[in-house]
Amino acid sequence: APPHGSYEGGVLPGIRVLGAFLGGVVWCRDKLVKRVRKALEPLPGILALRDSKKVRTAQQLSQVLIRFCMNTTLTFFLRTMPPSVYLAAAKEHDRLIADSLYELVGGVRVGREDVRWVRALKQARLPVNMGGMGLTGAEDIRGAAWVGTWALVTRTWFVELHRPFADLDVSTAPGECFDELREAHTQLVSNHDLTDKCQRNWRKWVECREVVSPGNATNGLRGEGGAEVPLLPARADAGCGAASPRPVLVHQRVPAPGAATVHLWRAPL
């Protein structure tokens, strides 16, 4: 580009288009990593929350903020940037979230390398209705997000808005971007049956109960032999039951006016 104003001219390494980065792979990668760190800067403040004399929900509030506000901050880039370009940013995102969870639930009691923490972190990555905390790993869903974007917009872009591209077949089109799309799609299809079978099996262990006040359920959960299994009281390490080698009952509370939904997952680990 020619000189203009304070710009000396030259070749731009990349630009932003509708919020996403478009340019060289290295430039886009570095910009995404920087964006991740900027977006997750509030994490230390969230971890610093403490109970007061009247309000004693700091632990719960911190978990909710991390799950709904921090862990989902960069979903837009997952949907608009190729998985290979986003890999470094996804790793940094997952590391910062994992470090925050480690501090929040007292992971230092067992250590990062301990098998109990490794299992607890894996469980925290699961959906709430499967006994996790809903802290989905960005690295794990890069391919699915990219394929999902193409699935949603292909018809609109190529058939309805840009008719010259109506004959484009992404299954055979040349180019690195299409190669990456096909690779991600192939991997998703190959893992579909195993993932579906696993989720269906785990959901057999899920029970949901409405709580009218902390620690009180409207009805009980029947365990083996018909014995009633009481709900566990709210704990600082809720959602990290995978740290136990024995069968556990894990729950995750979701704030609501006057009530909460409690997901229970009882299975041998």
C-alpha cells in the first residue's frame, strides 16, 4: 500500500474483517493468542472474590463467571478461523482456564501432576448434565466449530447470495483451507459413533432435581436397591468428583430466583 498520513507504506501482514483476522498464518496466530490473553485478563479478579457476612456465594459466583463469561469469550473466533490457525490460541485459552480452576477449587492439595487432578480437570471439561462443569476445551472443539460454520453458511453464501459459486463442491475443491475442512469433517464422522454411544451410556446415570433452597431437594434420588441417596451439600470442590477413586455423586448448581437445578451423576469411576 502507498504511504498515507502516518502510515509509511508497505505490505500489510493482515487485516481484520468483521472482527476476524485475515492474513498470514503467523500474523493471525499471534494476534489470536494476544486476543485470548486480553479477553481472559479478568480471571484474577474473579478468583479474588470472597464471601461477605451476608453473601456467601463467592465460590459459586466464581465458577459461574468462569464458565459462562470467560470460557465462552472466544467462540466467535472458533467459528471464523481455521483450526490450524487457532491451535496456539486454543491451547493458551485452555491453559488459563485450567490454571484458574486449579486455584479456585484448591487443586494445589494434590498437585498438577497427580492423577486425581488430571481426572478432575477432564471431568470439569464435560457438560454439566454428564457430571462436569461445562468448561469445554477450545482445543477439543476447534474442528467441530469450523465444520459447523461451513454447514450453516454454505447454502446462504454460495447458492443464495453468490450464485457464481453455486457449483462449488467443498468435498473436492482444491486449496489448503478446503483440505483442512475435509480433514476436520472426516475426523468428526469417524468419532461420531463412539462419541454418541458414550454420551447415551453416560446419560443413563443422570438425574435432575429442583432445589427450593440450598441443600433441600423436592424429591430424593433412588440408588441401588431402592435406597434413597441424599443430595450432597454445596462444596468448594463441587464438580471435581473425578478426584475420588470410589463411586461418587456429583452435582452442579445453577443459580435461579428461589431455586436451582441440580444435576446428579452417579457412576463408578
